Amino acid sequence: MNEHLTRILKIVSYVALFFCACWFAYLCYQSYHHAFDTTGNHIQWEAKHTLVRFVSIVFFLYNLLTISLIATCFWFFVNILKGIQQEEPFPKKNAIIIFVAAILIFLQTIASDNYNQIFLSEGPAVIKVTSNPFVQALVLIVFGVIYKIASQVAAEHDLTV
């Protein structure tokens, strides 16, 4: 692979890893303040019993799925950096990571769409589903298929050269 393109890919990967770390730090900050800070916009833990259960589940799922998505993104870019060292710009295992990320982003977006309901103490707990999770997951699946094809083409290119 061209040395200039390799250098750009390394820079982009390191920047993406930095953003993953920032995303995780922001999630920790946001979760702490939403759960424990009573001065600003915080979760209404004193709501009805059934609503508190819904609030707890949405809060837990949102944080768990977001951390899983951050870890998946981190793993993807670490694999790219390892692939560059081994002169394999498109590691095959990243295609699987993209498909896992598609499932995670689908679920995380549903949790994110419902996250604002945990700040309300009134009304029934209704799960809201928009078109966003479907579109985001579809885009990632298409990207995963393209990535898988690119890794196969790169492997065939290495065999012919």
C-alpha cells in the first residue's frame, strides 16, 4: 500500500481512537450527572414504581449499549493499526466487527430515542421507535459488505502480485 495512504490511515485511526476515549469520558460524565445531580436535568427516581423500573432499564441499557458500541469502535481501529503493521490494510476480522456494530447501533439508538423519557416522572412508560435505528443499521450493514469485498479483493491482489 502507498506510504502516504498508510500514513493517512494511521492518523485517522489515532484520531478515531481519541474520539472513542472522549466519547467514553463524556458518557461517564453524563451518566453521573443524570443519575445523581439534583440541581440540573436529572432522572426522576422518585416516580411511580412501574415507571422507576422502566427508567432503570432504559438508563442501564443505554449505558451498556453505548459502552459496547465504543468498545466495538475502539476494537475496529486497533485492528486497522495492527493490520497496517502486518501490511494488511483491510483485516478480515473487521468485517465481523462492523456487523456486530450494526446490531449494537440499532439497539443503542432505540435506547437513545427513549432516554429522554427517563427525565419525566409523569405518564405511562411507552417505548418509542423511530426510523433512525433502521437507517443507521442498514448503512453499517452496507458498509460491512463493502468492507468484506474490499478485504477479499486486497487478499486476492496480494496473491497475484
